Amino acid sequence: MNSLLLNTDGVQIPQLGYGVWQVPAGEAEEAVSLALQAGYRSIDTAKIYGNEEGVGRAVRSSGIARDKLFITTKLWNDEHHRAEEAFEESLARLGLDHLDLFLIHWPAPSQDRYVEAWKGLERLYRSGRVRAIGVSNFTIPALERLMNETEIVPSINQIELHPNFPQPELRAFHEANGILTEAWSPLGQGRGLLDDPALAQLGSKHGRTPAQIVLRWHIQLGNVVIPKSVTPARIKENFDVFGFILDPEDMAAIGALNTGTRLGPDPAQFG
Ligand code: NAD
């Protein structure tokens, strides 16, 4: 399993993790248990997903040493003024004593409190309750403002990113500032993108599925990637992306699928 180094002393994140948005609370424990059995060691949840309890039960009953796991959750938009309390509440729901990564879920510019939220995350990081802190859905101006007005550079920015929306400017900004790029909806939510004939063609060339081709593209770009599935065969399939290599022409063919179309909200407007 590949891991990437965060800008936080020595902390590494598995490059491939498992995301649980839209996994219902009652199914989360089973889904995460399956993912852990398949070999995933990084789990991405959020308060707003409503499934932190199930994620925590799966993690605690897995028998896997806590220091071999990487658990991420996120601060929701209505709690920017109380990041530390919200963190403790998430930790209690997860039943864990520390987190590996805590993210501000959205900058929510109309509220204009993300700088205050980030200062709360900085205090949490300094207290040792969380090994790394980062953001999600931050634009370049929002990142620049954090870097100008606070002390710690976010370790990661988790953003919508898939072949139809590859975000080259934001990725370049991250790279220039030592911020890792984490791709959400990496498979384009399984809608449309995976039916593209270009991916089917690359799939037959490499003996892989379109989903595996897309995940491999993310890995070779250097993204952290957190695909979601509740189907046991797909959970395994999505984890099996380290045994082949896309060549530069393959990467370019996938790069040509950029339509500039988002699936989710525009972070400059949302919240
Ligand atoms: P995704 O791109 O991972 O797609 C998931 C869907 O694709 C599945 O529900 C299924 O329908 C399909 N799929 C999965 N594996 C497949 C396979 N092997 N073959 C065919 N179809 C397959 O979408 P996502 O769930 O939106 O994103 C992944 C994770 O990113 C989420 O679970 C969550 O953890 C995170 N996320 C974060 C934010 C944010 O604002 N930070 C927003 C959305 C998602």
C-alpha cells in the first residue's frame, strides 16, 4: 500500500482509502468492516454523513492496531465557531481517543468564519488530539487567506476531482505549497464517467475495469483517493489498483475527458 507524507512531521496517509458518504448509518459498520478486510486502512467520514458511530464500531472491532489505521472526519458548516467541541463530539461518536486527520468540510464563505474554525483546528493539533489537520473544498483564495492569517499550512485539501473535473490549477497550487490533493467523488459518483468508451478501451488494454483505470490515474497523478462502494466485489476491485501502470498516452487519453463539469456544489458559493 502506497502512503504519502503529509507536511506534518512524519505523518503518512494511505494513498487509497475508503469513503462513506451516503452509506446509511445502519450499513456503515458492515461496509467499513468489509473494506478493512479487503485491506483498506484509511476511512473518510464526516459528522454530516451521520455514520460516525458505525464507522467507529467497525474500526474498534477490526482487531487492527489503531496505529495501522488512518481515520478522517470533518467539521460541518454550522460549527465553525465551535471546532474543538465538535471535534470532541465526533471523537465520542467514533469511540476513539484521537483522530488522524480533521478537516473543515467547506469554507462556507457567506458565513466568513473559516479562519476562526482553522484557529480551532490549530489548537487541536497542538494539543495532540489529532495527528494532522486540513481542509476540504477550499478554493485558491480561501487557501491563500488561511496561509496569510494563520500559522499552520493545511496538510491536505479534499476536493471534487475526477477525469471530467481534474482541477489542474488547484492541484498545481497545492503542489507549490506542500498541500496534498485528496480527490472526492474520484469515480465521478459512478454516473456517466465510467461508461466512457475511452475508459472501456483502456480497460481492455490493461485487463482492468473502467473504475480501476480511473483510480490508477488518480494514483499516478499523486492524489489521495477515497472511492465509495457498498458492494463487496467493488470494494475489493477498487482496492486492486497497484498491479499495473498506465503509460503516458493512457494518462493523456484520460486527461482528454476533462469537461470542466462539477457534480457537486461550487465551493465559492456553497454554505
Ligand atoms: P465515488 O466517485 O467514489 O463513486 C461512488 C459510486 O460509484 C458508488 O456509489 C457506485 O455507484 C459507483 N461505483 C463504485 N465502485 C464502482 C466500481 N468498481 N464499478 C462501477 N461503479 C462503481 O463517489 P463519492 O461517494 O461521492 O465520493 C467518494 C468519497 O468522497 C465519499 O464517500 C466521501 O467520503 C468523500 N466525499 C467528500 C465530499 C466533500 O465535500 N469533502 C463530497 C463528496 C464525497
